[in-house]
Amino acid sequence: MFKEVMVKWVKALRSGKFKQGTGTLKQFNNKGVAQHCCLGVLCELYNDSMRKSKKKTIPEKVYDNDSDFSHGYSRFGGKKEDLPKEVKDWAGMKNSLGKFQANEVDEYGDREECLADLNDMGQKFKTIANIIEKNYEQL
């Protein structure tokens, strides 16, 4: 992943500006407040960057509801759970779920970790920011 994008992403995750959600890039709670997966925050940063440079953003389509997200969710560039190609390429990421090699083997003997899974398993944005900072060259 590109270091300059990593710095912006880590800053955004630590800022408190984004509320954390799970299961999709961006969803809405029963009060209509947006909640993001860590990867959804990266999608927002991509669109902000494109607007500032007057380039094309990826479309965000909001769906009113579905069986898993009764208060609505968004798709970025048609993607609900993983990064669109445009965001992945802009960030210099190797894959669309934020996979990287962990220092420790998990209970299944696997060394691979995934930012999307860490987010959905309840790791806080500040913890994920630390992981990104430490592992950005693998991402």
C-alpha cells in the first residue's frame, strides 16, 4: 500500500469522525447515522481525494434496506463488502479485503489476517489503524 494513503487512512480511523460498523462498507443505524467498516473509510477517502482533484469519484448507491441491514447500506462502485478496483489501485493495495501476513499463527495454523475480518470481529478503529501502520507494506 502507498505510504501517503496509509497515513491519511490511519489518521481518519483515529479521528473519531467515522462511526464503526460491521458487515458492509457503509451502513446506517436506526437513526440514519452512517457506520463504516475500516475499508468503507478508505472508500470515503478515495472519493474525497477525487473531488479535490476534480476527477471522477466512484458512485455510492444507497439501498433502503435488506434482510441483513434493515436501516440501509451503501455500495461503492457496486461493491458492498470489499474495495472497488479503483480504490484498491489508488491505495496501492494488493487485494480488496486488506489481507496481510500476521506475526503469529492463529488457532487454525493460518498466518494470514484480513482487515475486513478484524473489523467485523470487533477490533476498534484505533487498533486497526495500528495494524495498518505496522503492516502497510504488505497490504
